[in-house]
Amino acid sequence: MNGVETEASDKSSVLQHLTASDLDIPHVCYHPSLGAIETCDTCIVSVNGELVRSCSTGLKNGDIIETASEEVRKAQVIGMDRILHNHELYCTVCDYNNGNCEVHNTVKEMKINHQSIPFEPKKPYEADRSHPYYRYDPDQCILCGRCVEACQDVQVTETLSIDWERERPRVIWDNDVPINESSCVSCGHCSTVCPCNAMMEKGMEGEAGYLTGIDRDTLRPMIEITKAVETGYGSILAISDMESAMRDERINKTKTVCTYCGVGCSFEIWTKGREILKVEPHAEAPANGISTCVKGKFGWEFVNSEERLTKPLIREGDAFREAEWDEAISLIARKFGEIKNTYGPDAFGFISSSKCTNEEAYLMQKLGRGIIGTNNIDNCSRYCQTPATLGLFRTVGHGGDSGGIKDIQNSDLVIGVGTNTSESHPVLATRIKRAHKLKGQKLIVADLRKHEMAERADLFVRPAPGSDLVWLSAVAKYIIDQGWADEEFIQNRVNGYGNYVESLAPFTLEFAEQETGISKEELIRIAEMIHDAKTVCVLWAMGVTQHSGGSDTSTAISNLMLITGNYGKPGAGTYPLRGHNNVQGASDFGSMPNRLPGYQHIEEERVRKNFEHGWGVKLPEKPGLNNHEMVEGMHSGTLKAMYLKGEDMGIVDSNINHVHSGFEKLDFFVVQDIFLSRTAQFADVVLPASPSLEKEGTFTNTERRIQRLYQVLEPLGESKPDWQIIQEVANAVGANWDYKHPSDIMEEAAQLTPLFAGVTYERLEGFKSLQWPVAEDGTDTPNLFMEEFPFPDGKAIVFPLQWTKPVHFGEEYDIHVNNGRLLEHFHEGNLTYKAKGITSKTPSVFLEVSPELAAERGLKNGTLVRLTSPYGNVKVKCHITDRVQGKEVYLPMNDNGDAAINLLTSSYADKDTDTPAYKETMAKMEILQSEGTDPLPSINHRNGNPQPQIGVNVQKKWARKDYIFPGDLVKKEMR
Amino acid sequence: MAKATKTVYRQEFTQEELRSKDLREVEDALIDNKDALLESLSILNHMHERGILTLLNGLFGQGDKVLNILVKTADTPETSNTLKNLLLLTGVLGTLNVKQIEPLLLKVNSGVARVAEMNDTEEKTSYFSLVKALKDPEINRAITLLLSFLKGMGEKTEQKERQTEEFSVQRRDPGKSLG
């Protein structure tokens, strides 16, 4: 290298090696998370006398690399000149002038003072400002193709491309439609990776700079002056650097963790006062890197909503009045005291939140158990993932994902069962879509609906609702019968095999075909694909767990992975995809009726003694009520008081008419939330809490990864972080707590919980994270079960099962009402409907109806129907789509009015965990109004027209008549 | 037995209560920032005395208009040239070696002084008086100085210019190539 011998890895490119050796080679289109795109031609160096792009040239032993010669420099300058032909430099009045503009920085590093090809606007294109959240300005676009690469091969929505055949190429959406009418899912990848201001978040426009908020009329002449005055870029760049440094004074960049699903995306939020300018992901974010989805990138308007609660509310008859904190807390203390004296501690119920932090989950259960004296504490994982946790406890001993998102990405075969991954866990889904598109990963999807993952799958099967256990067991039996089971793994690491094999006897292919509707051939194909793959990951979610046999089906998945040896190695295992940001953590930190933090059994005396010693209290011994049982307690009169935080139980629990009448029977009900939720409307005292952006703490994502969030904004009005409120309530009823900061709480939890022994805030600083179990020295566990399973003899257990048939509602209820999430709205939508841009594209809920059903019943797009189950009814407009088939309809859960799905659901539940069987819902349908407007507007991304291709198709650029590789140009000149 | 309700009675404050609450906040702020405020007041006072406040008031009050006029005025070739020259000169000034220039400037000064003293005369300098003048030590020193200055001026300085290195690569199709 430049005459000096160096050592390098043969896996890295020349550019990577040079950068790692601190040799600054210019580069604009290369992005560490996207790889070589080969469009910018600025990273040219000489390798063995040839001028080549260093980003795409691999290193070989003995290569001679020159980076400083005149011809290298000349070639690089030609590349940069061509970029500047496409980009107007007006940095000081540009909103992207924040120190990270790669065009600016490269011009500066290359010490370019003038350009030989003057900037020319890309006529006739106008800037496209149609999308609510980002704009595209062709005149500023340098055609580097990063956005296309990100859209095609990272997010894999396949909307963006560059049309290289035009005289002036530009980025286009679908087949050249305005952004807002395309298949764009608003994930924000393109604006995140754009190296300049071409693709920019609208939140930044006119806000980021000191001079950028100026009227357009004034701004244009200003740009002209800036350009006319330039004596060479040096002095202009110096001034813009100063302006950019000044911006740091008023723009804060704070790391936080997203609360919209269990993937655990972390990123920085840029704020100016209370205004959110943009969300900026970073390559070093452990779960998501540069990725986000629409909610994480653009869904934060709710924090400044006028509907936020800013003062405590106290009920007076049939209304609330605003009150001071002191009054509210002393009222709670008095009422709690009276009820405890009269009815005892078990008349209380505590509901923790999967949206709150680990520290807050810990405090809530400490208050319930340690101060009030009851184990009646639960959280909303009861509504979703408790069956998965139980299935894993039965078989492998830890209730969490076996590995991380990287393992899913690197797996040979991914099987998704009852998971609408690309809508419910969008960023995690991108890793599968990418691996499937580019790396030859195989994908099997078992689901009722033909959602995006199903469309992409190598094999898509549609089992009859509630029959997953049957086909999973039949596949396991077939694998064993063929002699494809991993005998060595079973021998060394699994107990109970004999009994298990016997239990499979009824699950013949014939039986499975008859009960599930999946053909024998397809079942055999699944078995073969598992057999052929070196590593298999199974992902599952609510389509499995929210059934009468949810725990059993989860167990069947784990059984199948055990007998095929797909545990204890990277790239394999079971992945119950956690739905909320802290579903994992809420249970991890003890908000469960039978387990203390770290899943330690309340019934074990040794465990209790440890906590009693740590907390200086006596603990109740017998497990408490789960939230399903609490509702029954309200009805039977045994549960008198409830303290619930951050959970809209009155919307998300099943059979909500029944839940509402339970709430009405409570003597005293305290709800802590950021809005006056449906649940809060039943409360006696409502306490205003602060959302994640207004506090510190930690969340644990689906990978068991603990991550810190920092405070982005001050609490709004008189709202307070939940941990502070719980502490005030606890101290008012006699606790003597003195937590100054969430780290004090984590320190205490870590001392009492072997699973988190080594968790400290220092080890979680910035983007650092830990995957539990964490040993005292801070060693964490990215992959579980590598050596052994956490059972006495270190062996896993295969668990014999029987099939529980789904609930039958009776003949008249002939429509199966599937339900779940949508990409763009979070749950019932009380957060995301506050985002105007999201709501403009998806204004309301809709009922997906199959073309067959539409033809049979005379339904059209926009027909208003009523669905009636034995438990209630909903009114909703139809949208006809082949994502659903036959008499199966899909009702997303994003409504809290007349179309709230839980008006239909029953109180039937998983037999082992009481998780409601939301997915076993049948209804009858009647038409209320035949004509209406389609509830899904034409600008919704589902109506778009994606244009799949691999990357940016740079070969088409190279094939242009007017393109000559700068290296060739220089060589010709030198000759 | 609580029925669901969305009715919330906001805390109503009388005008009087609001006013005293606001006053209290202002008072607190005043006390917390006593020193800074007093100092700012004295600065404001000075500015007021010199009429700067009135000027700024006009400027800020009509901010957009003023800026627009300013920018449009500035957006002419003359003004941009002035600015450009200023930027160029600033750059050049930075490269001057004042230590070396100082004695030279002193000499120029005293030369200028002599010239200023001299009345416009009809006196002419003949070839012989020129040669004779070379013997004058003061004149001789000045000529030597000028000669070395001229030599310095003749040196190549292209590399030091604040301009891009323009490459003389001939392009078959300049201007239209892609970025």
C-alpha cells in the first residue's frame, strides 16, 4: 500500500481496508450498511496499475495499491465533478448542513475549489413534495442510488429505482408516479441513507438551519449570491461549517428506543424545543442498524397532542375534575388503606404495562407484593405471548428468542407460523426479505392470510384456523418416520423422546390433510425443506398463541426444532416475536402473578426469602390472579380495587363488554396513562404519565436485548414518568422508597435476579446493549442453549401433546373473523391516529373481504356491514382483496369505536395460560348500506405497484453513451 | 360503580388567579437571574442612548421585508463581485507575511513622505544625474530592494493560488456527462 507492505483480511474490499488503515479515500455512494453501489466513481485508486473503484474491488495477496498518485487524484476529481454537476452547493442555507452531509464533506476533504462542469438543474423535473413525511428534489439528487439500494435490498419494498435511460436520470417511484401514490410504505430508509438534501424528512425543512426558514422568494436570490460570491468552495464551506456548528446549540440529538413493537429499534431523535425534526437511525444500533418503519420514523406527533393528560383527574359522579398531585395521591392512599383494612390485600389487582420500562414493571410488582401484599399482578403479555413463553418453559427452559435478529437473517430456512411479520415486526421482516431475495434463504409461511411474507414465500400454506398443532406434529412424525431426526442431538441433549414419539401416533399425513386442509405433498415438502436446511428458525406470533391451544401449539413448534437439532447453534431456534417494546421485559421483571423478577417462582421459599431480605418485607406465598381472572374477580365481587398503568385493557382484552361491566363494579380504580383512554374513562383517579420520550429507563426487545432510552423531551405539563408516580403512591401507603433515578431501580433488580446479575447502566450506555442472561462480569448471551438447557441435567424436554379443537360458535356464525395489526397503526391507534400523515393515508379501520365472499353477498368496496357474534357486534366498511379467502375476513384492531374487534371476541382462552382466544372468533354478517367509499384511500401503499429489481442497476448507467469510466479517461489523457 | 365518562372539568382559574400565578413566575425568574438582568439592562440603556434599539426595532419588526430588500440588492453582479473580492482579499491577507512586509512598508512610507514634501517642479532628471544618484546610498538601497522584489514577483506562484487545480483532461463530451 503506497509502497509499504501491510496485512489485510481477504474478506474486505480495498476501500474497507484503506478506511480501516486511516487512509481517507473519498467516497460518496458507499455506505457501510449498504455496501458497494458503484455509482459515484470518487473512490478510485490504483490496484496493480489499474484504476479501479476501491469499494467493489476485493483484496488479494500481493496487490500493489496506490492512493496518492496524480492519476488517482485526477480520476477521483472527475467523479466528484460529475456529482457537483447534479447538485447545487448552497450549504449555509441548506437544512442538511448538519456536519454529516457527505457531498459537503467530500468536497472539503478533496480540497476541491471549483468544478469544471457547472451545475445544471434537471429540467423539467419539479421537486416531489406529495408525501406527507419526505420530499424528493431532483435538482439536488446526485444519483448515487443509496435510496434505491435501501428500498430494493434493505427494506425490500421495491418501490424506488433510477431510470438511467432518460437524458437526465432521476429517482422514480413505482412506474413513475408521485411519491404519495406509490407503493412506498413510508419506512424512511431513503431519507435516512441519502447523503445530501435530495431525499429529506419534511420535519427538517425550514427548521434545521438558522437561515433556512426564510421565504422562498428571498431564499433563491440568497442561493444565487452564495454561488456568485464563491471564490472557490473553501471559504463557502468554512462559513457553512460555522453555521452547522451553531446548529448544535439548539438542536438536540437524543438516543431512544422505539415503542411500536418488540423489535427494539433504537435511534436518535432530533429536537428543537418540543418540536421533533427527525428520527435518525445509526448503523451501530444493535437491533435495527439504519432501519425503521413508518411508525418509528414518523409516528411521534402524539407526544405533543393537545389531548395529552397534563394534570391528575379525580372522578366526581359522572365526570372528572382536574386536581393537584397531592390531592390525588392522598385520595389513593386513603382509599387503598380503607379497602385493604376491610377486604385484605387480595382485593387488589395490579396491571403493569408492556409499553413502560423494566424499572417500572419492577416497581409495580414490588408495590403490589411488597407494600400491599398481593401477588395479583399481571401485564398484557397475557393477551399475546404468555403461551409462547409457557411452550418454551416446558421444552427448553428459557422463555425468549433462542438467538437474535442476525440469527434469523443468517438462517438457511425461516418458517413463519401465524405471524404477519412485515406489518407487525416490519424491521425484523426486512432482514428475512433481504436474505430471501439476495442470499438464497428459504421461506415457508403458514397463515390464513396471503400477506406480504406469504407472497414472498417459497412455500405458502393456509391451514384451517386453529389447526397448526396438527400439521406441525404431522411434519415432526414424518421426519422421524423417514429417519431424518437428529439422533445425535436427541441422544445427547433431549429427554422424553420415547413418550413424545408415541404421542405423535395420531398425527398421520392423512389426518393432518383432513384437519388442516394442507395437502400431503405440501406437508412432505415442508419436512424435506427442514431436512435439507442446515439451520432452521421458526417465528411465530398471535396466529399461534391466541387460541384455545396456544401454549400447546407453541410447544409443538419447540418440539419440532428439538428433534431436528435446531437448537444450540447460531442461525437456528425458536423466535416468539414479541409484540410490544417491552412485553419481554414486563414479564422478565416480575409483573406476573406466579413469578418474581427473572422468572423466579413465588412459591419457592428460597426465592421468597431472598426478596424478603432485599425488600425488608414479608411476601405472600401463593400465586395471584392473572388479568383474565381479575376480570372474573370484579364480577364475583372479590376484586375491589385496581391500579393499572399504560394499558388500555378496556379495548385490548377480549369480550370488552364483559370487561367494561367488570370495571363498573370496582370500588376504586386508578388508571395511569398519557391519554384519557377507554379504560381510563372508568377510573376514579387518572394519573397523567409521561411517554417513553419523556423519561429514562430500559426496554427489553424480542431478542432478550436490554437497551437504554434517554430523555428526549421534558414531561408535558404536570405529567410524570411512571416510576416516579409509582414511588409516590407507594410512599403514600407506607413504603419508604428513595429511588433518585431509574438506574437505582435496575441496580436493586440486578442484585436480586441472577438472570440480570451483570446489568448496569454503564454497560448500556449509548447504543450498547446486553442480551440476558447477563453474568455478573457483564458477559451476555446472544445465543441461548449453546452448551446446555437450563434444567437440572442440562437436557431439553420434548413434550407430548394433544390437539385442542378451536371453539365452535354455532352454525349461524359462518364468517371466521381473523384479526391483528396493520403496519401503519399501532394497536387501537390512539398514538398513530395523531400522526396526520399516517392518518391521511390510512384514515380508518376496514374489513378485508375475499372476492368470493363479495360475489356471494353482493359486497363492494365501501359497503357497510354489521358483524355479530354471541358477544357483541361491530360496524365496519368492506375492502375487497385476495389477501383473504372464502369466508375468512380480516378486521385490523385499529379502532376503538364501533369497529373495535374485541366487541366480537369471546372470553374463551388458552386452556393453559388464560390468554384470550382472539383468533377463534366467528360472526354472522349483514349489509347495512350497500354503497360507500372505499375505506382504504387510493393513496394507501397497498394500492401501489412495486417494481422489484436488484440494487440500482448501475450497469445501465455504465452502458450510457455519454458515460466513460474516469479511470479510462485519465489513462487516455496520460498516454 | 363508576360509569365510563369522557367529561373532564378543567381547573378554571379566575383572571385574578392566573395573573398572580403568572406574576409569581415572572418574579421568580427575575430573582433567579438578578445579576444577568441588571447587566443586560445597562447594555440596553446604552443601546437606547445611541439609537440602536430604534434601528433594530425597525429591522426586526419588518424582518422579512428588510431581508428581502437586502438580499435582492445584494444579488447584483457588482455586489457579488465586492463580496467575492472581499473573500478573496481576506484569503490573500491571511497569506501575507507581515513580519517581512513591515520594514518594506516603513520604507514606502518614508518615500511617500519625501514625495509629499516635494513641490511640483519643472526640474528634470538627466541621464547623468541618474547615474550620480545611484551613488547616493539611500537611492542605491531602494533600487536593490526593488530589484529583489521584482525577482520575487517573477517566481511561479500558481500552486499557491486559491483556485482549483484545473485538469487539462480533454473531454470528448464535456458538460453532458453523468454524475
